[in-house]
Amino acid sequence: MTDGTRTAVEKTRERAPDLAHDTGRVIVERVWPDIDGGRFPIKRTVGERVTVTADIFADGHDLIAGVVRYRHLPPGPKGPGLHPDTVGRVLSDPPGWQETPLTPLDNDRWEGAFTVTELGAYEYTLDAWIDRFGSWLKGLGAKAEAGQDVSSELLEGAELIQQAVGRHVSPGPKEPGLPSRATDAVGQVVLDPPADNLRLLEIADVLRSNQPPLARLQVARNPSLRALMDARPDRSASTTYERALTVVVDPIRARFGAWYEMFPRSCTSDPRRSGTFREAESRLPDIAAMGFDVVYLPPVHPIGTTHRKGRNNSLIALPDDPGSPWAIGSRDGGHTAIDPGLGTIDDFDRFVDLANRLGLEVALDIAFQASPDHPWVEEHPAWFRHRPDGSIKYAENPPKKYQDIYPFDLENADWQSLWAALRDVLRFWIAHGVRIFRVDNPHTKALRFWEWAIAEIRREQPDAIFLGEAFTRPKVMRYLAKAGFTQSYTYFTWRNSPYELREYLTELTRTELQEYMRPNFFANTPDILHEYLQTGGRPAFEVRLITAATLAANYGIYSGFELCENAPIKPGSEEYFDSEKYQIKPRDWNQAGTLRELIARVNQIRRDYAALQQNATLAFHSTDNPHFLFFSKTNQGSGGSEGSGGSRGSGARVFIVVSTDPHWTQQGWVQMPIWETGITGRERYVVEDLLDGGRYTWRGEWNYVKLDPSERVAHIFVIRDW
């Protein structure tokens, strides 16, 4: 056994309960959410609830009570490298804890919840104990109802009540129909410890008195006494779950947002020169008018000339070819410089400021790689991996070769300096108003680096958001999400049939992934033009827009989507012809037949209906047509209407039916879950299509739908009052 292994074992033993001195009878296990034994946090956004469940039980028949304990955490330790001693640490019992009662479910399963209100991180755990007063009261009632003498039990109760006098007041568990604390006429908690203590002493004296047993029994069973005692539980032998679990709290934009990707250099009337940030400002009002929340830019840094790629990824670049923005670095600078063709850092700042004033946040692509001309190649040659002949290895994903890109070696002997330099790149752009980063291919860099770097940035900037572009193996994608990425690209692009979408969304929203992996559904990207869009014409674009925007609270499109650009470089390829990655591509945004109006309407619906701003309530419903996808989302925080007009049932629930066939008219029947909406039997009701305002009278569960792709590919329904 190595010293390192021995140390780990010793630490594990230190965390184990001391069975010789632990008198707590209550067992707490199978706590959820708990990701990998507390190794990783769950995720929430400001204002969301954390619901905690656990198996809690004890020997015998005594009742149990407990609480969820939680607190907001201060920033942790700093510095390059990981800090394993702080991961999954043992609960200490620092000050600042708040508590909320646990309530029983069934089969010894308990539940409690709390709301996170601040950015950063919280930790939570459970504390449970024998409810001695509740157990006594239960036994007293059983004996009294059986006609047995309870004189001794009343004296025992008096002792329990007297012992509670002066005890710390804390939240107590709720029994059905009983408050956990004394309340006034409007339900507000009344706390008056001196008066309450005096009242408890008076009750104890009554239970010891010579009053008739029935009178004393009535006093003992008074609900107000139970409320006073629940507020003063005996926790001297409580069991505290051995681990403090963590929840990372992000800004609301992490949960909900519509993204638009654009290349500023294409904002020009002359394809022979780069557009500037000043010219790109002209696109921002249109993007804002379409209802987007985030405008995402590819790398804006100087582009190398060595092995520069030409049009359509040609190995030979012509003099006017601008190269790929992902080949970062030239004599004009590296990751903290602006490409001269785009302007200056002041121009960038002005672009960000205008975007913010229009209600847009700017997301910046972070690609931690370098062109052969990057200043770091000469300044820090050790930061790159070398071949035996001394040359630096360029990036490869065999058989693909990227001769214009050098990957960093994050395991080199000077790794700490490299890690710190890359972290400082993020700090630089944060200082220039960027809070959202789309990270290019994070799965090709050291996973531990991301865990460290994101934690470092979030410690200083808890509203920072990181979207990971990792189209890779599922377990790697999941690890990146656990390690700190706020959002994740997904396989949505390759899930096009109703069956595929149901299976995939069920995985994302009904497994543990829902606790730490936030999907962002991009309908297209500069790298991916799926065959579905290539062959389906305008209806295919409409289908993918509506499914992305309603299935996921976060979604995005790459510019040109609204123009239905769908020409591949060759059959069977997902690469665009005349890809904007390798050339400047001006467009006519005012051409006829664009999707701008539909995009704006869909994004407005998303803003109007909170049900579409989260993924937790996604539910699929039955249809008799295999081309139909029928699903709904419910606003968890609403008990009434949203949007225009009165909405009925389940808190402004939104129902979406989409035909995934972009070529042919599809018709069939969909099953409305009326038993969940308050609609009965064969009752008639009205559904309104939020896309065009059309209203339809439906009746009962099964109703007819016809979708002709030349007219419409989907309905977005709400149930309206007559």
C-alpha cells in the first residue's frame, strides 16, 4: 500500500462514525440529490428549489423527526491545481446554517426542500432524531382510546415538557393538519420564547396535578402543545448525515435563453475584406427583434498565416482568404488581442455595450489552442507537445488534420504557468464585459483543468456561464457537466424522429442528468448541417426551430438558419458549402421568405410562458401517428393565467404537437391528458394556437390534428376559457 493510498484509507476511517460512542438510533441513507458520493455538485439557478429526499428510519416504533440543513458558502481556496482535501469533505458544523423540516412520504422515505436565493454555492445535509414527544403522544393516545390508565404516561409527558423549557427553538416536522410552529390568525409564525416557556411549565404542572384524567388528557393532546414542543425538539442524540453535499447556483440565463451565433467579419458588403465590429453593430437590432437573449461570437483574435486554410477547408489559401478564426494567434497578438480586421478592443467594448442596451448578452468562443504564429509558440515552447525531431505537433483527429492549429500540452513540466495563463484569458474578457463563454472542444483538453479553471472563475465571478461544445462520448460529456460546465451541447442535432426525441429527452430530464447537465439545443452550427435540413426544405427548418425552442429551455441557431441555408459541400457531408469558417460571407438579410417572423413569434411565446423556461416538467403524450411528437410543459410556479386571455389547467400548461415529416401532410389523433387539467369526461374546451391565434374546440381525451408542411408544421396550444 502506497503512502497516498494509506492516507486516503485513513481519511475514510476518520469519516466513519465512532460506533462505540455514537448513540444516535436514527439511520440516514440513500440521500438524493447526491452526485458520485458528493464528489460533484448539483445545479440550480437563483430562485429555484432544491428538493432533498432520503431513507430515514430507526429501530422500534418511535416516531422520527428531521430537517434539511443548508447554507450559502463563502469562496473556497485559490491557486493552480486541484484541492482533493476539499472534495466530499466531512461536515464540520460551521455557523450560518438554516433549516427546513423533513416530511414523511412512504416506506421510510422523507423529503424536505429549500430555495436558493444567491449566486455561488450552497451546501446541504440532513439531521434526524427520535421524536420523543411525538412518540409519547402517540402512545398516550393509543392507551387512552383503549380505555387504559394513563396516569403514569401523563407524568412522563410532564417530564418531557419540562425538559423542553429553555431548549433552542428550531423548525419542527409537520404532521398532517398541524403547524410546525404556533401561528397567528393570518398564519404568521409567533415566536415568544419567554411566554412559551412559561406556558410549557404551566402545562407540565397541569399534567402532574390532581385534575381529572380526562381534563389532563385534553391538555396533553391540544395541538398548540404539539406545536410548542415541535419547535423545541430533543436533538441531543440526533444523526447527522456524514456528508455535506453541494449545489452550485447560477444566474437565470443559465437555465433559460435563446442564442444566436454570428460572424462579425461577415458584416460587410465586400467579401474581400473583413467586416468590423462597428459594421456588425448593424445586425444587433435585428437579432434583438427576433427575440434572442445571447449573441455568440466565434473567436475574435488575430488569425495565423502559417498553413492557413482556404475556402471550403482547402489546404491552399489565396491572398484574400481570411483563414479560420479558430487558428488563433499572429504577430498581432494571441488570445487577449482583437483581429485587426475587426477593429480594436475599444470597438469590441462598444459592441458589447450596444448589445447589452438592446437586451442581449455577448457570448465569446474560447478555443484554447494556437496557430503556429501565436506569440506563445516562441515565448513558451514548453507549453506545446513536440515530435522527436523537435517540431511541434499540430492538431489531429485521424484522418482529419488541422495543420493550422497547435494544441496546448496541459501536462507539460510547466503546466501550472500554462493553466494560470489560460485562466487569465478568461479574466481578461470578463473585464471587457463578457460573462458567457462557449468553449470549443473541451473534451480534447485535460478534464481536471476545466474543473479547476471554472471553479477559479466562478469564485471571482459567480454569474459566469460556460457552454461546453463537446460532441463526444456520453460519459465524457457527463463528466464535463459535472466538472463545472454550466450548459452542454447535446446530440439533439442527430435526434430527428419522435422516437429518438422522446428517448433522448427522457434521458436528459428523468435521470440524474437533470441535476447537473443543462442541455442547449442548437438547431445548426457552422460545423453541422444535418441531412434533415439539407433535404427537408423550409419545413425542416421550421420543425427544428420549434422542437429545439420548446423541448429545451436553452436553444440556439447559427446565422443563415433564418434564410434556410442548406447546401452541403458534398453529398453525405455535414459541412456547409462555402463554409463561413473559412471565408467572409455577406448575406441579404432582407430577402423574401425568411424565418424571421416565425423565430420572433416562437421566442416571444417562450418569454410569455414560464412553462417553456425550464425542462423539469416536460411530459410526452400519446398519438396514433408515428410522425407526431406531442408533449407539454407546466409552469411550476404558476397557479393561474399567463399570456393573453385566461389559460386553463395545470398552471398555464403549454402543449406542443409537431409533425417531424417535412415532406408530406400528416394527420391523426392526439391524447390530451384531461385528467391532469381539470377537464372532465366529454366536456368541450378550447385550445388556442399561440403561433397564429387560431382557436379549436376539442372534446374529451382524443382529438384530431392535421399538419400540412406547406402551411404549418406544429401547433403550440394553451387551453383557454370559453
